[in-house]
Amino acid sequence: MRRLFLELIAIALLSAGIGVLINAGRHDRLPMSLPDAYYQVESKARPIFMKTAHRLFEEGQTIFIDARPAEAYAEGQIEGACNVPLDRWQALYPDLSSWIQGRKIVVYAGRAEVGPADDLALALASREKRDSLFVYIGGIEEWKAAQLPMRTGPDPILGGDKEKGTEE
Amino acid sequence: MRAGWRTALRWTLRLALAGIYLFAAVPKILDPWSFARAIHNFRILPAAWIPELAVTLPALEAIAAVAVLTGLLYRGGALCLTLLSLAFAGGIGAAMARGLDIDCGCFGSLAHSSASLPHLALNIGSAAAGIILLAWNRRPPQRRRLPR
């Protein structure tokens, strides 16, 4: 009996060590503390953090989609991101679809509001391949705080706020 | 003949138990992010424990399965898989009792399946297989030699 438990402990310790080593060797290692926002993502899109978002940005092949309203987008967005507010996504999708085809997509909103990005990811997931969809949890506040590339002004590609501008 | 039948059954149970756990462990090792969310879905463990579990539990499954398959630390591996199966069955049972419609995460992101009766049955079956393997591997009590 004693030997049985010694074997059990040996396996548990070996597994813990190997598990930690494998995770440490990953380029997208799982941090040992995850924010609650990570678990709030209900769409099948993969939640990502700043490091991964920045890597995808640097690779240059990823489309960043800002899910906030046009006013918030115009005040500052991730450089090159397009604006697809959740309430207008169906109207913008025909223009968006040809542009995002076959590319990775990162959807973001504000740091404290994963909801809009997650809801948009859920909507996009019905049309796009699931493994190419990501939700950036840190959002624009984290990106800005890290002084990563940003720009201001309306969306030059999809013109998400053109109608708004006309109204004003 | 009886011993041969028993050996064949033992090997079948070893292969089945180790095969299931190896098949379950690999996708979880490859994608601990999804597995962390699957653990959280059960709403049983504190959030602070989840990343550690998501990293170590798949390794534990894989190593215990290899132990059962190779015979190295065989009894420890069989006990480990038995306890894991009982824990998973308890988790799935608790989720079903609370009416949670969740992805059980049994096979990581490889196969999305809800915490349901077939998965509960699979885990109970795995636990039973582990117990049989442990019982059959007990060393027989040594016979005392009668004085001549």
C-alpha cells in the first residue's frame, strides 16, 4: 500500500514538473493568473492578451476590428483597425467580408468591456472560420497604456461613421 | 485457459484506459487556454487554481496513461487514472444536477461535447477499469511453508 502511494506521488510530481516545463516553452504560455474577463468570453473566439495581439499586429497579416461606437473609435484606435460597431455589423459585413477573407481577425473594445467585442466575435463566428477569430481582452486602454501604434479619426476604409458625419 | 483469458482482458482494459486518457490529454496539452475555460465552466473550483490545473492535469493524464501502458509505475498510474475518472464523473454529475449546459472539455478542443450522461458513463467505466486493474495486480499473499 505504501509503495502504491509513493508511485502516485512520483507520478503527480513528475506531471506537475513536465506540465510547467511544457507551458514555459510555449510561445503563448498560459499565465498563472487569468483575469475574470478571460472567462467572460462566451463566443468561440479565442481570448488573447496584449503580447499575442502585438505579435499578430507586427506580423501584418491580421485584421483588427474595433467593436466600439464610431465616436469612441474616432478618438483613438489601434493603427489600421477598422470600425464595425455591433449594431451595424450586418450592414458593413458585405464590404468587410472580401477584405477579411482568409485572414486572422482580432476583435477588441475597451478594457472594461469585453462584451461588445465578444458579441461581435459571436456574430462573425457564424460566418468566419472559428480558429481565425480572436478577442483581444485588454482592449484599446491596455494598447494605449503600452504606447503601441495608434491613430485617431474616422474609419478610412469602411467609413463606419460617414453617415454619422453627414447627420452632424 | 482461464489465465490466458484474464491476461487478454487485462491488456484490453490497459489499452482502453490508457488510450482514452492519451487521446484526451494531447489536445489539452496543445491548447491549455481552452481547457482553462472548460474547467471554469464547471463553476466548482476557485479561479486562482484554474491555470495551474489547466497546465498540470493534462500532463498527469498523459504520464499516468503511459505508466499503465508501459508497466513502469503501473499501479500508481492505474490508481491515478481511477481517481481522475472518479473526480471527472463527480464534476460532470454536479454540472448535470445543477442543469449547466456546458462543454465538459473531456477531449479538449478536439471534440466539443456537453457534460452529459454518455460522458458520465465513460468516466464511471474508466474508474471501474482502473479498479479492476488495481485489484488484479495485487500481489498474492505468500504461502507459509508447512514444517516437514
